[in-house]
Amino acid sequence: MIKIAQIRRYPVKGLSAESLEQVQLQPGQGVPHDRRFALAHASAKFDLLKPEWLPKTYFLMLKRDQRLATLETSFDEESGVLSVYRNGEQMARGDLTAPEGRAEIEDFFADYMKREAKGGPRLLEAPPDHMFSDHRNRVLSLINPASIAELEKVIGAEKVVAAPINPIRFRPNLILDGAAAWAEFQWLDREISIGGARLKVTKRIDRCAATHVDPDTGNRDMNILKALKQGFGHVDMGVYAKVLRGGAVAVGDELKVL
């Protein structure tokens, strides 16, 4: 039996994950509040009235800005307040739905990231029916820890892996339990049911160097892309899925391949 082990969202693109026990999915949408905000470079041209997808290079991101991983963030969806911590100490706090709050967060990241911020970041809020995802469409990402375990064997053949690879390196929304290694690749173009929702698996996720960054320390300590290529002949880990029918999804719900 395949079950949902964890549900995660990333309210601000590139910042830390938040754990959820249950979500209410809507057709054609991602996890609520996932990638709702992003820290864009000053040169990024984004029209709030006519939003268009932008690649990750226009934003602060782990692939290039690994120091983001040394911060912990917490987002209160009711108040709109984002709190930023480092080593347990609060570094910044601001209401992301208000100009003054956004300015507080922008000032902090301009100072913290310095040259990487490229003239000072702008904190953007996605208009309705838009999210700052790495994928052009609004989808969920699914990760299978059994596939990660196979990757650990490849990395362990070259060096000692002190601890299991943290699935958060791959920025998933749903972390599975009980699936065979690489089973998720067999679900392409098929529908799956989870709780009260139905989704369609649309694409394998090709990975980038952001996965080299330890999400707890910010250190680039593994070459995930090299290990995937050498061990399996590709750089894919996990799959994207589109919500076809909305419904409640909770930790512990069974995933069925239809």
C-alpha cells in the first residue's frame, strides 16, 4: 500500500519548507499557498495584471544562492506574516500582503544576500491562478524515498553517506511511503487518487544543481546530478501531477494508481 508520509509547501520560492497535516486541493491548482511569493531580482519584469511564467534565474534560488538554506521561515496564512529565523533567532518579520511588510523582508534579504541580490530583491505575490513554480503549469511534485534510497547506494559507492538524503533537497509537495523504487515513473500519463482528490501524473522532474545543497546547512555536499547520471542514465527524481478533481488530502491517505 502506498501512502502519503508528508505534505510540504514552500510559501516563498527558494525558502524553507512547511509541513502540513492536510490540504484541500482544487482542480488545476497546486498546494494552497505553495510558491505564492517570490523574491525577484530587480531586473525581473513581472506584470501583476498579465502574469507570465518566469524561469528560476529571475529569482533568488537555491541553485545559485545556497545561503538561503541557512534560514528558517514560517508563514501564517491568516495574517500574511512571514517570520525569518537563523539558528533559532528571529532575523526579520513582515506582512507579505502589505507594502510595509514586504519592504521589511526585502530590506533583510538585500542585506543578507548582498551581491547575490542583484540590486535588491522585490517580493512579489502571485495573482490568482498563478504560482512561482519551476514548472510552467500549476502542479504538485511527488517524491518517492525508495528511489532516493537507490540513489544513496550510488553515492555511497564513492563516499560514505553519513545520513540518508533528505527528501527536502528535491522540494516535494507529497512524500510517499510504500512505493517500489522508481515506480513513480510508471505512472506517467496515468491518473492517481489520493484521499478525495484525483490527479494525473504529467512529467518526470529533471533536476538541477539546487539538489546539491543540504537544506539544513546550506552546504554543497553532494553532486546529485552526477550520481543520477552515472547510476541511472538520467537526472530525474520525482514526478509532477496535475489536480483533476479537488478534494481533501491528508497524511496517511492511500495513493491508488487508477
